[in-house]
Amino acid sequence: MVSFVNLNVGDFYSRNKLADLWGYDGYQAISRGVITPKKTNIVVLFVTMEKQSSLTQYSDYISDDYLYWEGEEKGGSNQRIINSGLNKDSIHLFYRHRHHQDFEYKGLVIMETFVLSEIGPAKFVFKITGSSNPIDLSSLDNYSYGSYIGSTQRLSLQLSRIGHGEFRINLLNLWNGCAITGVAFPEILRASHIKPWKNSDNLDRLNPYNGFLLSPTYDALFDKGFISFADNGAMLISKQVETYSNVLHLSTDMKLRKIYSKNLPFLEYHRDVLFNK
């Protein structure tokens, strides 16, 4: 019987160990990425960030206690996960960075939002709770389970405010890495608004062209107005940080890897209002 009573969040487990604990004949019974044990309200996710080259290269990773996960290619479990709140299913996450490693048990996750696509896998965002204890779904109200029902925009806005959810997913689709360096390490990249959240209307808050995907240092500098960008993408450096240009790896020779025409009105705002010339 699949049980999490004797599992500890933060501990590492192999599939062989879990199969033994749960009474399966072998690890093959839990070898898939999504396990839905019969006659239970349990969904188990086994997520590997860096996959074997022979396998489908889904983009799955954790950023700031959120799991970004692409549904299975055939989508067999997608609907079960989408309806997890309505069905009161508990979703448990086992996560590892690389194949052949043991999985870290991350505990319960809560589906926050999802994006369906006709040309690729569905994309899901889960909040990692850090707990394996049962959750009182009635207490969540506007927080999670079921909150996407009739409240999609509200939830998207909530996640967008902290650089997560559909806003981040769309930025990843646009940039596939840091907008400046091209570093494609989604776990560390930040989804940064060009025109700040507090100064934007709801459409601009969710608009991926009002954002860049940036490495942490560049994100902090851009957010505070110590760097900006010209309409051709060239980096502008504030005089307040020129002294630190070398250690911060800043140069006027640097520029955005590409520029979209829809970025330009937001960049103009950033230069005029936020940039510390």
C-alpha cells in the first residue's frame, strides 16, 4: 500500500527502496514519471531535471519553491492532475537533478495553474508545500486547489506578481534562456517585469513582452534601474555602478540577444522612469 507515513521530506529514496516500502514486486511498477496507485486519491510525480538523452526532453525544474513540469507526451495523466483539486487528490513529488541519482522527497505539491497547448505538452505549475501532511482543502479558498475554476486571470496575476506561472512560462518560450547571456539554466533565471507590476494594468502584468528572463545579478540591476537597454538592445549602465562594472560583468558592448518590437514601449518607460542615469 502506498503510504507516506514513514517518509521524511528532504530525505532521498531510490525507486527500489520505495517499491519495497510500498509492497511492489519491483521498481518497474513505479518506473514512470506519474504514478496513480489504484483505489487511492494519490498522485506521485517522479521528476528528473536532467534527463537521459534517449528520453523525451521535457523541461522540468524547480524555481523558488515552484515546480515547473511538462505533462507526459501522451497526456494520459494530465486530466487527473487538472482535476486533482475537485477530486481531492494529494500530489506527492520526488525530484532529482540527474538520472541514476536517488530522488529527494519534496512532499506535497499543489497545482497552481496549467497551460494547454495544441503543439506541445501541457505545462503545469505546482507550489511545493514542504510537508507530507494531509491538507485541508477547504482552508485553501483562493490559494490553490480549484482556484483556477472561474478565477484563471486572478490566479495568473497572483503568480505573475512574483515572476511565476504563465508569465514565466511565456518568457521561457520567448527567450529560452537569459535575455543577455543566453544561459539556459531555468532553476536560477528570474522573470522580471520591464514596467513594474505596481505601475502596470492587468494586461501589461501578464504580457510576456513586458518582461525579460534574466540571471539573478542582471535581474537585480535591472529591477533597481542600474542598467537598462536602448531600442537596439544595447546595455545602458548607470553612473552609480560604473565603478563596479568589472566585478559585475557589465559592459556597454553587451546587449540583449534579440529585441521584439512589442518590448519597445516598455523599455522606453524603463529608461524614462526607472533608469538611474
